[in-house]
Amino acid sequence: MLNFALPDAPCLPILRGLAAERILILDGAMGTMIQTLDMSEEDFTAQGHIHGAGCRHTTDHPQKGNNDLLVLTQPQAVEDIQLQFALAGADILETNTFSSTTIAQADYGLEAAVHDLNVAGAQVARRAADRATAQDGKPRFVAGAVGPTNRTASISPNVNDPGYRAVSFDDLRIAYGQQIDGLIAGGADLILIETIFDTLNAKAAIFAAQEAFARAGRRLPIMISGTITDASGRTLSGQTPTAFWHSVAHARPFTVGLNCALGAAAMRPHMAEIAGVATALTCAYPNAGLPNAFGQYDETPDQTAAQVAEFARDGIVNVVGGCCGTTPDHIRAMADAVAGFAPREVAA
């Protein structure tokens, strides 16, 4: 049973107050921005000096592409990207910890670094948030990013053995708990369970978050964001947006919504469906359209912002931001585009 008797984090009434006044802005794509830096293997490992919390982590696995590692080896680069998003208008900055679980980091041989990755990820984002606030006086909040992992609890990866599962609920719960403990220790204000393609994974993350909150003695606001993977209008594990909401509503999330996989135009009907049933605030952060043949995103900031503005005009969002392909320019254009619209009214 989820424990809602814990005291709420101090940021919650502030967030609720701001969300009642205007549409809040989430940041954009960290991965897109990291790609522009064209880092080498040596950049990712800092010439092999992977340090965290006073100890050195060693691995013989290649690390290029392990973006989460950069909070330990290139923290200034990550902080500068997050600062750009904050100054572009983002109220909420995501930590660079999408894959910072033992399950995901096993691909890089860095399972032992998970606590340090999450603590550092939250601390780096906090520094960026504080720098932005020092410049313009606007409060910023850090959302601890919790990705789905690269395994699914509901679907067999073996077509010849449909009953097989590569991961169990408890495997996920333990891994997520380690991650969320680190995010809380690093100073995250919220927990963002995102890019959910399998709601059973998300349920494990929600359970783990509640256990972590009990250990910390306070309950952080939870943001929950699913992914509609194709034109079927369902998640990979087969849920409609309405079913997805009812599956996670027990967590009493601060926000619920969708991100990734789709551009804003394709995401809109699914967000409208969630907005019609959810008793939480709604959050949408689409990709900058669909990728081209080279995996790049061609949608301009003005194009993305114009589509997101329709979400606001139709009263279906409380928080907007960007996923794959979105830059600080996209976030700035979105913030400007939705500024004149009232936030969605939440049904009692």
C-alpha cells in the first residue's frame, strides 16, 4: 500500500501555485545537445578517470554513448546545457540520469557507479537551476529522470517462449530504488518516471519511489510520462492512454502525460484523451517531429512551438517541454507560444 502520510517536499506548494497561474515549461533533449559536442571515448571516460563520491569506477567496456556518465566525467558540459534550457524558459530541469540504473548500466559495466551517477546528476542540475535563478530571479526545479530501462516486465523478448521474462518486478523495484535514493540524496525536487512503454515497469518505479520516500522521510512529487509507440494509439504493452492513466492514478502523480516517439501533431489526440480523464495535471513533451532517414530531427523551433500552442489553446496541458531533437531554441519558442494561454483546468 502506498504511504501518503509522509510530509510533502517543500517545493510542492510552490509548484502547485505556479501551475495554477500558467503553463509550466519542462526542458528539452539532453541527448540531442550532447551529440552536438562530438565527444570522443576519451571525453566520456575523462581519460579513464571515472570518479564519484571519493572513489574511482573501473570498467573495460567502451563508454562512448553512455551519456549519463558525463555527470561524473564532464559535469560542466552537462551543467552548461541545462543552464541553456533554464535560461530559454524551462521551469523544470531533468537530471541526466535516464539510464542510471544497475539494469541499464550493465551494458557499460558500471553497475557499481549507479549511486554516484544519480547523486551527481541531481547536483549538476541543481547547480544549473541555481545559476539561472541567480540571473533572472525565477525559481527552478530539478526533476530526477527515471527511464524505463532496456527490459520489459510484461513482454517476452523470446518469440519462442512467450512466458519468459528478462526482468522481474522485484528486479526493477530494487534497481529503481537505488536510483531514486541517489536522486533524493543529490537534491532532486521531483521524480520523473518517463518514456514508459510498459506500465508494469512504471508500477515498479512507483513502488520503489514510495519506498525511497519512506527512507528519506518526505514525499517528492511524481511526474509520470508514457510513450505511444506507433499509430495504434497504444503503449508497447498494449494500453490506450485512458487505460494508462487508470493504471498509474493510484500514485496520485503531480503530472501525467506523454513524451517521445511522436511529434506534437501525432501526439495531440492521445494527450487530449489523457486530459479528458486525468485528475492530475497533464504534461506533454513531444519530439521535434519524426526522425529523417539519418536519424535527425528537422522540425524547426517555430514549427514545434506552433503545434504545442494548439495543445495550450485547446486546454489540454499544464506542462510542456521537448523530447528528442528539441534544443534550447525549441524550448524558448514553446515558452513564448504558450505564454498567452491559461493552464488546463483539472477536474475535481
